[in-house]
Amino acid sequence: MRILGIESSCDETAAAVVEDGAAVVSSVVASQLSTHGPYGGVVPELASREHLRAIVPVVRAALERAGTDFTGLAAVAATAGPGLVGSLLVGLTYAKSLAFARGLPLIAVNHIEGHIHAVLLEAKREGLPVRFPALALVVSGGHTHLFEVSERFDYRLLGKTRDDAAGEAFDKVAKLLGFSYPGGPVIDLLAPHGNPRAVRFTPAKMKGNTLDFSFSGLKTAVLRWVEARGMREEIDARRRLLKTTPHPGTEQWLEATPPATLDLLASFQRTVVDELLRRATAAAEQIEANAMIVSGGVACNTGLRAAAREARLPCPVYFPSPGLSTDNAAMIAAAAFPKYERGEFSGLDARAQANLTLALQ
Amino acid sequence: MPQFLTGTEEETVALGERLARDLPSRAAVLLIGNLGAGKTTLAKGIVKGLGAAEPDEVSSPTFTLIHEYGDPVRVYHIDLYRLEHPAELDALGLDEIFERQAVCLVEWGERFPDRMPSPRFEIRLETLDGDRRRITLTAFPAGE
């Protein structure tokens, strides 16, 4: 039983075919394709008009790689939110047209639910299915959420960021220090070369819900640290490096980054990782979770993965493989599978919703 | 040129609520200030003051570019930090959003001055010592 998934909520245009909610038969993400890809160039990041250019070749590529055509599909699933409405509309409308033309059921999926199912899919495939209730930490450039996930895939929001997402903090710290975008990978690459206890950042204290996150204060603390130290020269040197070498290697970055800055990066990363795990652990204990799921782009962070392994967590922790951590459509098709089994189909009037929430209100 | 001082995040949110009362239902408001100056914090207050959402619901739109609040949408919270080229503003459909009957709060809009609507409001946020902020409101063009 194969479902075609389509994702276009933010930067990436993606399509995938998933079988029985467990096997990724094909998964295509437009912004990751080489310049020799079928549409003659890297699809620039961003927004609806770029999605519009990419959607047809991306879906076609996903079907071709799966060795199937529309007749081999049981349903079409697409992200309905949250995200940019203009971008969401491209994928959702395309999915509606397919469903209508081919007489296939349409399944609207929440993007965040997709991230959770990226992990469930792989766990199922490995024969180590996640036990419920599970605590899900969805952490990316746009999201930092804690959910309780029940066996029936009902979701309860336990906490979320009140300002910046964790991935956004990585991006902004990297940018202000002259590193490349996105910031997560480069900071993660260099953090092991610094002392994670060298710079002390005060953890955010949350009034009200203590399972909420805040990363804005940490970002500002890094900015103050940089301003106080007159780092203009080394920052400019890194920006020059980026102009001549779009993708510097570890050695090149290390040459352009003094020990004190490496300490700063290591300390910043440790602070973010500690915050994420501290609140995720507290949430897992609160709901007596039988599993912890970490998903979203920041789940690629090796510091977070190592800390989660070493921490005495109250339950087993699951991370997705890197390809399924960042935005993709396999997770959308996987999330659609239980809805298909329950007959939860969407009408052709399904709306794209920028602020679509996952939990029951 | 009204100028305000706030000493805490809570005061910045409260100021946003107050400023919201004087905004027309359709307006473009640029929030101008460095990283950590409190742009998103002030936006929380304005969104609340317009009755579109609670402050805790309002988070940074840097990654997602646009957040919408209210049903029907009364506030667009836009963040152009990630964008580099004016052409990306076209791809985002920003001109169409400015046409809508809503308040558009724009962070980092001053990076694309030619593309910002006129008339508009500009709110500048400056960090003084510690948590204190100086917040200045101007109408653009002057005298509007």
C-alpha cells in the first residue's frame, strides 16, 4: 500500500513514496538536487513561485524512482500547515488536483506531525517500534516543541519556544560570527574543538510553563560577548573566506577561528543542548513516557545526539537518520498512513493554514 | 516623535499593547533594531493589543518568514532577516500582503527601504544598559 507524500511548507519542495508507513521507496527534496538535476539548476531557496517551478519535476522524480505511476498509489498526502501559506498552497493544491483527477483519497498532514512520524517510520522499519506514550521534541529552524504522543496519535502540547527556535539561534549566532548559513552544521563541526565549559551562559528561567523554551536571551548574550571583545577582524576574515570558498572544510574554518571563539561555539552549543534535554527529560518524566523522540533539523546535531546517549534519560531515545531529520516528504506520507487506515480523508476544500496547530485545543 | 523607555520584557510587551490601540486596522509597521533589541517582544504586545493572539503564541518568524495571527488574519508578522535579494521579496508575495486589510509588522524591513510601503510607521528599538530599551515611534513620511 503506497502513499505519495508532498511537502512544501517552507524552503524545500519535496515528494516521496512510502509503503505501509515503514519503507521509503523514494524521497526527493528539490533543494538538495545537484545542478545537473532534471530542472537545470539548483532550486533557490524560498517561497511559492520557486515551489511552483519545482513541484511537477519533483513529484515525477519521486514516482520514477519508486518505479510506479499514479495507478500504483493508494492515496495522496500533503502538508497543510504550519508554514508559509503561499508555499503550502502549491503542494496542497497540486495534491488536490492529483486526488481529483485520479480518484485518490486526499490526506492533509500537519508538518510537525510529519517530523514525529519520520522517527516512527524508521523505528518500525528497524523492528524496534516506539512504545507509547512517547515524548516528542521537534526542534528545527522554525520549531521547538514538546508533545505527548499517544498510541492513537493524539498529541498534547507540553511546551514550546516563546521566542526563537533552537535552530534559529544556531543560524543567528553563526551569522553574527561570520560563519555560513545554516549555522547548525558549522557550529556542530567546530564545537568539539572548543571547551564547552569556558563561557558560562545563564539558562533561561521560564515564568509560567517551565516546559517552555527561550533562546532569545542566549543569542543576545553571545552578541554582547562578541561586542565586548572587538572581534571585527576575525569575523571579517571568515566572511572573506566564505566569499572565496562557499563551503570551507574543517581545517579552513579552524585556521580562521581563534581558540576563544571555538570555546564560545562549544559553550553555546552545550547550553542549547542542555536546555533541550533538560526540558525534554522533565516532560518525559511528567508524562511517564516510554520513549523519547527527537526530530527536526536540529536532531542532526551530533552534540545533541551524544548528550542524549550519555544522559540518564528515563526512557529510550530515538533520532531519525539525518536525511529524515530535515524537511522531507517521506515523513508526510508516513504520517498519512495511520490516517489512511482510519479513513481520515480530507475534502478538496482542505485549507492551507499558516498557524495550523497539532494538539487538540 | 513619541519616545518610550522600558525596563523589562513585560514592560515592552505592555508598551506594544498600548501602541496597538492607536494603529489603524490596515498599517505597515517596521520594527527596527539590532539582534536582541526586543523586536519580537514588542510584536507580542502589538499582536495582543490588536486582539489577534496571546503573547506566548507569538514567536520569531525568522525561519518561516511570515506568521499570521487572528482568523480572519488581522496581523502578519514578517521577518526579512534571512533574505538577501529584493527579488526574494517578490517570491514571497510581500506587495500583495501589504495590500490586505491587516497590520503588517516587519522585522529587518529597513534592509529593503525601496520595497517598504509608504505611508508606514517605524519603531526603533535601542538597547541601553541591561534590559532597558529606548523605543521611538515615527510616522513615515514625516507628518502623516
